[in-house]
Amino acid sequence: MKLLKKEYAPNGSGTITFAADGSDDLWIVYNLIKQGDHVSSETSRKVYQNTGKSATRVHMNISIKVLNTDYDKQAAILRVRGKTVSCDVGGGTASATFHTIEIKPSLPFDLTKKVWDSVAMDLLKRCTSDRNSGGEPVDLAVVLMQETTASVHLIGRSSGSRLCAKIERKKNDVATFFTSLINSFVEFVNLDNTRFAIIASNGSVKNQFFEFLVTESKKRRIMSITNNKSKIALISMNSKQSLKDVVESSEVKKLVNGSIDAEETEVYKAFSNALDSGKACYGSRSVEMAIELVAVETLLITDDLYKSCDAGKRRKYESLVEDVKKSGGAAMVFSSKTTNGKELEKMTGIAAVLRFPVPDLDDLEL
């Protein structure tokens, strides 16, 4: 998520300007926007002529008081409906009517709240943090090096890519270019919480930057880099290839998929062993009861449930994941495309390793 402007006070009122990077950002914003908030953005709507018989679609900047929201995961659109407060077309003649603003990735919008309370602040921190220092591990950190520019991207398993920084290269000033790039890398990438980092370029510049990165990390005592050099892979690309080309290359897919499979296999094996000893359960009701009893050590859930297109179902399972984490447990989202993910799907798509045996979970009432 890009935070473009902020004028607010914690536990006070104010406005923040955002631009979402992908569908995961939109899902967080969906939870952040509440009824009564004001949302402003560029949009379009039909404006009728004086006769009232013909209309033309006009682009405008509009502000609405929110009534309800709807998140469309498949289309990656957040629809915000509300009563128009102001618009910059027709002298405000559209005021007091109703309008739906469609928020899409990369479209800037303003969110105004009367009170940015602790819940909103937590969500704000979550959606505007460009660091990968906590939460779900990042699959890839990518340094994409072109002839005159370089960019740093973070890519999560279920989210799109997030552009964290872009550095321009001045003529013959490689030292400054590399220094700016390593500063951005250190600011946005935590290799302790990243499966792999990719440095991609044509020619030998990737090798030169890797050597500079390793040397500088030793000088600055950046242990997250020094201790995780084995996570950094160098990928050759031509000058016309994009980030998508690099991420979808066979070399990168082999690295990431192998890592995910190994991690999922370890967790699923622990679940299978715990099931034999009576310290595991599966099925929505059993798992929910175990969470209520604070008995869940590790929650296993498929991405089909966790990222469901059904807003109610998605909210339910995201809440279960948060409850497990709050009680000191761990949660792992399994890819529906992997072998272990398919096996978990056969067992209802949700399961748990327990801290202690809980007989007859389905029959318990709390």
C-alpha cells in the first residue's frame, strides 16, 4: 500500500491518501472503511442535460459519506457506496445524490475519519507498512536492475507485487547508485522473514551489486543479510524483460515452489502425527471449538477458505486466524495447488494441531 499523504491524529480526526498495490491491500482497506467515513476519489458518472432526456458520462472528483462497502476479490475492486457530499463538476449539482466509487489498485483515494481509533490504527499500520518484518512470510524480495534504474519489490504468496522503491542511476555514478539501492533494500527487506531474494539484471551488474551488498552488510553489521546470503539468488534477464517475466521464470518458480512445498510438508506431517496421538482436529466446528478453548498450537487452512470470494466466509476465517495468533499460536495458509494443500482440502480445508488433547470437540458447548 502506498501512503501518499497523511493529515490525522491518533484517536482524533483526519484524512489519509492511499493507493492500493493489489487485492490484499484492498481487502485490508475494506476492513478499514466504516459506515459514516468519507471517501474521495476520481470517478465518473452520468450527468443529465437540462432536458433530462440525454446524459453524458463525465469524469470528476467526488466525495461520499459511506453507507456500505463490497469487496470483489476476483475483479480486484472495492466498491464504496454512499451519499455524495461534494463533487467538482456542475457546481456541486450531484450533491445529496448517491454514488458508488470503485477503488482499484493504483487509484489514489482519500479516507477521512472522525476518529482514527486503535483498531483503525492497527489496520493502518498493517496496510501501509512496506517492511516485511512480521506477519506472513514474504515469498520473494526482488531487486530488478535495468540500464538506468533499479527497483525493489516484495511479493507475497496470495498478494500481488508491491513496489517499495525505485532508484535512478546517474551517468557513471555506480557507487551512489549501489549505495542508494542497498539503503532501500535494507529499509524494505528483512531476509529473516523472506523465503528468497532475487537480484535480476542483464550482464554482470547483478554480480557486482551482490558483492557490494555482502561487503556493506558486513561493514554495517546487518545480520539479516550476513546470516541469509544463501537466500539470495542471481537471475539473468534481458533488458526488455519485466518483473513478471522474472517471477514467472522456471528458475524462480523452482526456488519458491520447492520452499513452499517443504514448509507445508513439515507442518502437514506434524498435523498427521498429532492426529494419531489425539492432539489434532479438523473441520470447521471442531477447530472453532478448539480456538475457543485456546487449545490451538498451529492452524492449517487452505487459501480457498482464507481468501474466499464470499466476503462473509472470508471474514470468518480471517478472524479465526487472528484469534489463533492472539492466543500465541501459529497459522499457515496452504496453497490449493500443492499436494499438501489438496490433502488438507479433502479434510474440509481447515485443521489444527492442539496444545493438549480435547476429546469429543464436536459435542462440546461453550
